[in-house]
Amino acid sequence: MESNKKTVHIIIFMSILFLSIILYLTYIQIFRAESIARNPYNKRQWAIEDKTIRGSIYDRNGVVLAETKVSEDGTMERLYNYDGLYSHVIGYSSKQYGKTGVELYYNNDLLSLTGDNTVAKIKETVIGQPIRGHDLILALDHNLQKKAEQLLRGKTGSIVAMDPKTGAVLAMVSKPDYNPSNLAEEWEGLVEDEKSPLLNRSLSGLYPPGSIYKLIITASVLENPEIDADYNCTGTITVDGYILTDINKRGHGFLDLRQSVIVSCNTNFARMGVELGGKNVTQMSKRFLMGKALNGDMPITESRYSYGENMKPVDLATVAIGQGKLLVTPIHMAAMVSTFANKGIMPAPYIVEKVKNADGMAVTLAKSEGTRIISDTIADEVTDMMVAAVKEGTGKNASIHGINVAGKTGTAQNETGMDHSWFIGFAPAEDPKIAVAVILESEGRTGGEAAAPIAGEIMNEALKGVNR
């Protein structure tokens, strides 16, 4: 009898183990199969890659940015034609170091693993002919990318330029960068470098926004007309014992909302933030996707918003001027400012315009997607204030002759003790073709001094040839 009980227990135990294995394998097959297949360290994937001519990558005008060279003995070499210019955008594809950038995000397309290349796969199986991967046409403009890199050379930071109506990323530069062709020789130094040259600051760099965040607060003030925006600025304000000052400590005198944006008055925005209250400030921040995933075809680090609706006055004051527990990515701020350019709709940033097969046929086309954040009326009102800020206020250094530029400067305090310099804006204000976000890390100068001139040059370059 005792023996029978032991046998039953063993059968039950073995059944549970067997069931567990089935459940685990089912979970892997249903929920993890795709991520495992896409993992750059998957050896089966490299076996496939050895038999595949990896697709080429082009800019929007057909400039070859990356390609695979096949030698006479069949050896394949991945070539990056512009050294570090696209190191953070395209990334690298390496057996030793894995994959990053577009080489990773679109790996299945570049290897033609998307299920739409059946004929080529039959040829490879039957006669050993290598599969030709799909080509990528990026939204990037090579000339604009070169200009952005030149302007950022020798600095630490990021430039993101996009079409504010579609979200197409026209330029994306992060500094410092690296040469993906020299990974083996430079890897140890890159990994140990305190400036993190492998980090794509455009997508993953997190910075306090400073005064560029005042545009979000301005939109909330406009939605809540009971907030009195008129104010006599004396240069300082005290909120619950915390003293907050303007850069101009003598004060700006009497201001309305428009004038407060033009001169970027800290004390009035701090006061308005307190009057708006935690519910309004937090809800508007969340609507601009603070602390939420930003849609697009790239893995973008979520910006940080560490507050709920029950905020203390000091927190409200600091958030209203873009300080406190706020951290944003440059590409998010490019999308944020594009919201005002795009009549209140935030576009989803994308980097790949088209995927083409070996026959030149389009396999995938980018979809322009957007999310309604604010009304078109409020977007237009904020745009008018931004135009005035460039014409009359802190953003003068971003001005372009004969074109109305809309913009906002930012100077963000941080733990290094050297202020970050920001500028976000777009042009022409009446019919925007280009939006830009510039961040200079620990620059130690105001956004108007350091970032605005760079943004102006980027926008001017992008508008060359456009009917002004």
C-alpha cells in the first residue's frame, strides 16, 4: 500500500515537471520567440547572416551610407562610408560586439527575414545562391547630417532635426561619437571613456529641460484662462521659503504671458505653476507624453516625470521652469516643439522612410502618425509667442533673414555645476518645414548664447532651396 502511494506521488511529480516544461516552451514560442530571434547574440541568426548579403542603407536622396562588400572568395565585409557621421543612427553590426542602431532595429529587414523573400530563399536552399537582404531608405538628409555634425564637433550633446508635420527625422547627431569601422581597435577605450561615446544622446540622453519646458506650462495657462498671467517681476520670488530668481535679478517689470515667454521670466512661470496646481501641471505634462513611451520606429528612452497630481508649491514652481525631478530626451523635445508647429498634433518620430527588396520594390513604407495634444488655437497662440521670443527676446541668435523662426531657449542647472544649453524651434513659422532640438551638455552658457545660433544654422541649411 505504501509502495503504491509512493508510485502515485512520483507520477504526479513527473507530470507536474512535464507540464511545466510544456508551459515554459509554450511561453517561449508565443511570447519570446520574436525577441530571441532578433537578439544580436543569437548564433543561429549569425549562421543565416553568413549566407546573406546584408542590405544597404541610403539617405533620402540615395547617398550610400552603409553597404556590404563581397570579395571574390565570398567573404563579406560591412562598410560604413562616413566614419562616425552615422555611428549613432546606423550603429554597427558585429559578430564580436553585437548590433546597435538601425542595424539592430531593422536587422530582420536587412537580412530579409521578414517572410517576403521566398524566391530568394529557395535559390539559396537549392543552388546555394546568397540571399540579398532588403535595403533601407532613411529619412535623413546627408547634407543636413553633415552640417549638424560640423556644428556639434568638439562639444558634448545632441542635435535632432525633423519634419514637424510627419515626424521624419532629417538629422540626428550625438557627440562624442565613434567610428564603427574601428570597433576592434578602439572598443576598450570606447567602453571606458567617461564621456560615453557609445551612448546615443539623441534617443537615450536624459537632461533637465530648463526653460524650454515653459512652453508646456504656457499651453496649460492658455487652457485655464482663470489664471492671471499678468505680473510685476522684481527678479525674485519666494515659494514656501524657497527663493527663486531670474537671470536678470533686477527684474523685468510688468509682464503679460506673451512677454513672459519672450524674456523667459522664471519668477512669473514659477508663480503661474503654483496657481495652476498639481492637477493641471501634471495632466498637461502627461499629455505631452512625459513619463510615457514616445511612439516611433526607434527605441526611445522615456522622459522622466516623477510627480503625481498632489504636488507641493515648491515642486510646482520648479517644474514650471523645467527644473526639479524632470528629465527629457532631445528627440522628445523635438517632437514636443513639433506639436506647436503641427497645429497641436505631436508626430511620432521615425528614421526609416522605406524598405526595398533586391528588385527595388517597396516592401514597407513609413506611416506618418500623430497624437492630438492641444487644440490648434492654443498651438497657434504659443507659436506667435515663440516667434516673438526669437525676434525680440532670448532666442534672437536663432533668427534667419527673411524667415519667421519660432523658438524657445533653455538654460538647465544640473549636478555638474555647468549649465546645459537648450534651444528648440521650427521654421518657417507660417508653414513649418523643419523643427530642431539642440542640447549642449554642461556648456556653461545660456541657451540663447550657445544653442540658438546652432539651431539657426541647422534650420537655415534645411530651408535652402525652399521658396522663402
